[in-house]
Amino acid sequence: MSEALRRPADLAARYGGEEYAALLPETILENAQIVAEAIRKTVAGLLIPNENSPVASHVTISIGVACASPQGDGDPSAPIKAADAALYRAKRNGHDRTETQQ
């Protein structure tokens, strides 16, 4: 994941048990989608065996993408909630995919 993040301010971090986050400061949604798809394709291309998966014979990932601009009175958890909703939409829509906030 961190290999897809090329700018010094970009950050990859573990966020929970099997979840990770990529923070891409000053990035528009379309560019965040491009980075997310690159990460998804890289992981799929590793062909790590996953024999018990109903999705594929190798490890795949689902990604939720969201963007937000800092707001003084906004909810600081809003981008996390939006990305989480997009992630669960990706899982519902078949896994091994990238979904964006609505």
C-alpha cells in the first residue's frame, strides 16, 4: 500500500483489525480513486493464495474512498464515516473493488 503513496505527506496506516487507511492531503476524489485502484490492483497482482475465500483463489481487497475539506465547525469523523460506508458498499457489491462516497 505504501508503495502507491508517492508524495511525502501521504500516509498509510493500520486502522483496526483488517482495515487500513491511506491519507492523501490535498487530493481530489478522482485522484484518490486512481490511487485506490492502483493499490487494489497491486494486491490482487501479488496472487497470495486464499483458498477459503468465496471471492477469489487469492487475496483481494475492497476499498472505500472519501474526501473532505477541513471545516472549523464540521464533524471531524465525517470523512471516516464516508469512507467506511463506501467500503461496506464495495463489500456488498461483490468485493475486490473500489467504491467512493456518495
